[in-house]
Amino acid sequence: MRRTLAIAAMSLAVLAAAPPAHAADVALPKPTGPRPVGTTSLHLVDSSRPDPWNPEASERELMVSLWYPAKRAVGRPAPYMTPQESAAVLKDFSNVPPDALIRTRTYARLDAPVSPGRHPLVVMSPGFSFPRATLTSLAEEFASRGYLVAAVEHTYESVATTFPDGRTTTCLACVKGQDSVKVAAGRVKDVRFVLGELVKGRWGRAIDRSRIAMVGHSMGGYATAQTMLADTRIKAGVNLDGTFALDEPLDRPFMLVGAPGHAPGYGSWDKAWINLKGWKRWITVAGTDHAAFVDYAVLRPQLGLPAQQLDGARALRITRAHLVSFLDRHLLGKRAPVEDYPEVSDHTRNASAFSEAH
């Protein structure tokens, strides 16, 4: 499981040969759903447990970003990151201005009124060291299609997290040889706490509690499977390119989406596949790398940084399409075919045959 942490670190590593970044603004792809999108942030405190990474913190503090279908498109566009977060993400890239990510164009409107009614909920968990902001393009897409989305920032596991009082924490967990099992176990507690706070708080009136899914990137994908084992409120899950373990049966829908290196024959997915006992799918996308399933797919080329082979906008289009289809099918009971993308390989049948043979 340490491979997940190592890949996350490599995704942010600088290559000296990268061309200089342009000062022009960068942008995420527009959401394609019919609804305007609103967003807000929540500061939640779990007083029942100390922070697992900071021995001086007797409580676990978390930041959560919400995206949701808005009643109308009012308010200013939401900022992508704080100046401190942008500088932390880009600190190793001397050819990129430290404030470059502040100017990233997003499409959700800050504190726009939420559309009435109860909406299916998608909880999201980012990769290790990745800020929750890197899930924005996926979250805006889901919200534009009627989902309420909650992205959890796992404090001290992100390169930077800014709190409402101006404090910015760093990645205390980012040490060589970090224990992935410990990281995943802590994220399970984070997500279960956040779910509890959401459904009992004012946002509970906007959540359809019978329709909850979880999507995680990298370490977040590992945490997704573990959270589903611990919490039956989560009806379906997605792992985006994350090494993970599944040592007991999981009987709810689960999808694996990865770079080409995650084709059958790759250790952790082969072993975990056997214990996925519900509806399941396993796909890989040619030309992608570990960070191509989140915002870095489009941000890296716009900033002049090394990126995946596949065009970033297309990489996100493919990811969005498959995830929306999965969520619609398993939360809403809607079955709509996904466009046939030649970059996508579906290993579902071969994976089952491979597992049986090994």
C-alpha cells in the first residue's frame, strides 16, 4: 500500500526540463449538466478523538467543501485555492508563480441558494498530499446533474489546508514509509464523522439518506472501500487509481478506474477484486497517469508542467462520463450508455477470469 503514497508524491515532483508557465489564467472544464452549481465550505470539529497526526491537537478539525445544484446562478465564482494552498502545491515548481492556482477558473457560485428537495449525496476523498480542491471538476459535474457533493480535506494529509481563522496546516503525515493502513483507517473515521454531521445538520434537509455514494482518488480510493465496509449508509463506491486492500467481502457496487498500469496482473487490484461481491467494473484509460483523473489533468499542461499523454480535457471527460453513469445507475436507477471512448479498456470479464486462474 505504500505505492499509493509514493505515486502521490511523484505526481507533484518537479522536472527541470518543464517549459516556463504562462501568467494567463487557467481554467477547469465546464460542468455539462443542466443545473447551476453552488458551493460552500464547512469547518467541522470532532471532539470525540484527538488528531492522529498532530499530538498537540486534542480534537480532529476538518474542512469540507460542498457543491450542490443551485436554485439559481447567483454570487461570485468560488476561489479554487487560498494563496497559502496554491503556494504549497507549487513550491517545488520554480517556473510557476506561487499564486497561479488562485486564478483557476471554477464554475460554482459561492453560497448560491440550494435547489429545493432532497438530493443524492456523493462523498469524495482526495489523494494523499492532494488538496480537496483537486476534485473540483468532478464535483462540479456531479452537482450540475443533481448531486450534492462533499469533499473531505483530511487535515495534515494535504500539502496545505487553510482554516477560516487563517491558519494553514501542512502535511505532517507526509513522511517516508508512512503506513497506508493507518492513513486509510483515519480517513474512515473522518468520513463517518462528516456523514453524521451532514445528515443531522442543516444540510440534512437537502440529503437523500438512502442514496449515498463515495468516490476517492488514490489513497481516497483505498479509504472508499474501507469506509464502505464500516458504514452501510454508503451504497456504492469508486476507486480512482488507488492501490488498496480488501480483506473481506464487499457486497455493494464498486468501480475501479485507473491508468494502464492497473490492468489485470497488478497486485492489489487483482487481490481486492476477488472480494468485490456486488456489481463491479474495472476499466483503465490509455494515455493517463496517476493524476489524470483529477484537476491536475488539465492544470498541469496549462501551467507548463509535465502531464499525461492524453489531452487533459479528454481525460476528465472520460472520467466524468463513467462516474456519472455509475452514480446514476446505482443511486438513481437510471441506465444510460456511456460513449464508446477508444482509450477505455474494460477488464471486468478478463479480471474475473484472471482472478479465478490465480
